[in-house]
Amino acid sequence: MNNDLTYRKDFRLLELGASQNAPMPDGDLEDQMCFLALRSLYTDLRAGHVLRDRASKERKMLQNSYRLARCRHMQQIASYKQYQFNILAAGDDLSRILKGVRCGMSYKELFTTATHSLGKLLGEDVTYQAVLAEIRGREANEET
């Protein structure tokens, strides 16, 4: 809900500037594109190139497109942050693997740690779980 309020405030500020023919603001591309579209819409409305009804519909379309663009932008930022976190976590695993090699960690432990690290980088856990299940299955077969 907080993001929705922020987007509405930002849209209103962009619209205010555009309606007053202010210079384009600094900011993200979606802010600037929305501002230019709104400014063009207000210019066309004042010049009589579009009727108020059509301008109102186009304004709503711009508002919806702007909201969607902002949501996508926030999702991209969140994905990028998660990716950076995963890289750091995988770096910790690499240190653990190197220490394990030096300290005589078993190949099984090294392999599972490496598989887990790759899963972190790729943002998935399925392969790691499949490797663990396969290893457990082999170990169970060797015991019998």
C-alpha cells in the first residue's frame, strides 16, 4: 500500500509540473517519459487538438502505465538486491570449500557445498535437494 501512495504522489507531482510546462525533472526513465507524455497531453488539450474527454482517458492510461512501470522497476530492484545477496552467500561457500579442501573435507561434503552454492547463484534449490537425495539413496544402497 505504501508503494501505491508513493506512486500516486509522484504521478501528481509529475502531472503538476507537466501541466505548468515546467522543465523535465531528474529521475528514472519512467518518471521522465510519463512527464513528457503528460506535458504533451496538456499542450494538445490547451491547443484544442484533443477534447477534454479524450484527454481524461489518455491521462488515466498514462497513470496506469506509470504505475505498472514503477512496479516493474521496484521488482527489478528487488531482484537485483537478491542477486547481490546470493553472490555474497556463494562467496562464503567458496571460502568454506577452500578451507574444506585444506582440512580434508570429504568429497561428498565438498560436492554438496558446491552444488548448494551454485543453487544460490541461480536462485534455485531443486538441484541441491536432488543431489542430496541421490547421495542418500546411494549411501542406503551401500549399507545393504
